[in-house]
Amino acid sequence: MSGVSGVTVEARTEGAGRERAINYYRPPPLGALPRGLQPFPTVHLSRVPFCALRPVRVLAQGALALVCATAQAAPAPPPSACAQWLHRLPGVQAKQCAAAQLTPSGGHSQQGRPLFWRDVQPTGNAPTPLRVLVVGAMHGDELTSASLALHWIALAEKARRPVHWRFIPVLNPDGLLARRPTRVNARGVDLNRNFRTPGWEHDAPLYWEKRTRKDPRRWPGPAPLSEPESQFLHTQLESFRPQLVVSIHAPYGVLDFDGPHEPPQRLGHLRLDRVGVFPGSLGHYGGVQQGMPVVTIELDHAQRMPRDAEVRSMWNDLLRWIDTRLIPPTRKN
């Protein structure tokens, strides 16, 4: 209890940065006031956010009193990846998501959502491990692509390969978390048509207008790399310098490949079917222009995960192809 200028303040605190209940300003006894002054009225402040208190001057019925005013509380930390995504991802349990240990990358979406990632470090004594980048949910309505990436994080931890894995399970969180999930990002851009490929300024708009008939789900954007999500992925290609990119999509049920090396013929039941490249696509930019192999997985369904046996079969086939085509004998020691 503390009295200030004849005004009594009673407060109960629960710790810095948390809420505090300030109950009442209680008037002093009548005899304690100078002649002619009335008691200060009882005021109920209920619950107010607490981070600090500072004195302010209050004029009440001709008398000045010092009372406590609350400063704005510090903002709460952003929710975790699992808290944001889990309700949308098929075939992923809370325990599995938490075990993935996703952390904010520092990148953000068009609407300011953090882009999460996870690195799985190589095993063995190889001085120069292979670098593999796995990307899911470039299209926000392809929910299983994010789920598969999360499942594969657990398998990568057990793979015992001289491989540095980097997983970005959800590149387009705004599309994934829209009231109805969308292929495009929050600005209506198809991120898989937004990479800088030769002649983009002419070819990308022309392809969109003539071949897709201005399908809003495939708008390439106003300029290459106009979106924070595509800029983030481009930065990963430049800084991480992956020797393999695995881009997970749905729902066409095929396996595609762009770039050097002999492609894998199958991953699980998915068979190779090279569909070509498009202006602004990741396969065109990474595989054709930058010379890094891009394996594109098209799952059968966007909202229904394959069985666990199929998830493992695709993973094991990918590892066998990596062992054969990308990891030289000196790295395997």
C-alpha cells in the first residue's frame, strides 16, 4: 500500500512484462482532508497491461494527485511454425512438427510472416559435404508438399550421409494460411514464375496472357524477383550454393528434372516425366541457367499424404540417386 497526496493506490503485480491487476483508488478518511475538499472518488481500473509505471499529475476537484499510469506492454514473441501451420498440414502430428526444430530464418513473407527453416548437418569426416536444399509449399494450396518436407527432416537426421541438408518446408506461408489456401502469395504472384530467366520481361507476361489466358493463379508478377519469398529463395541459391535442389509440389503425380547429371528415373511410385521449363520457373532458373540439378516432385494429392511406406520409399530412392550421381567416393569416407 502506498499513499500519494491523500490518494491511496493498491496494486497486485505478477512480474515484469506480464499483466498486473490494479484494484482501486481508495479515498482517505474524511477527517484527513482539508476543510472544503470532498473525498477522491473510488476508481476501478480492472486489468491493465504492465511493463512500467510512471507518475502523472491528475486534477480532481481542485486538488492535484499523483497516480500511476501504465506504459505499453512489450510485444509477445511470434508464434512458432507449428502453432501457425499444424492445423493446415495433413499427416503431421504435433510431436513430429516439434521434433523438426524449425527456427526463423530472418526472411519474411509478403504479409510479414517469418519463413522458417532447419539445417541438418552432415555426418562423417568429409571435408566438403554435399549441399542439398529442399523446398516445400512454394504454392500455398499444395499442403502435402510442406508435410512431406517435415517428414523428411526426421529421415535426414538418420541418413548418415556427408550431406548438409537445408529444409524450407513452407516458402509461401501467406498462401498456406489464407482462409482458403491459395497457389499464389498474398500479392497474387505465382512464385514459381517469378525467378529471373532470360527474356523474362517479354516471355513471362506473354506466356501468362497467351498460354494460360491470364489465369490469376499463374500471374508471374510485375517483375522478376518482385516478391520477398522468391527473393529469399534466390538468396539461398546464391549463399548456400546447393548442389541439388528438391522442389516439392502436388498434385500431378510425376517426377520432373532440370539441369546436369542423369536424372533419377523414379522416386517411390513417381516416374520421370520431363515436362519442360517455363519462364520464371525454379527449374528454368536453377537447373538450366545456373547448372544446379533441380528435382521436382509432384505428389498425387495436394491434401492427402502418401502412406508412410511411400514417404520412405521416395526418400530411399532419392538417397540412392544422390549416392550414385552426386557423392564421389572421396566424400563417402
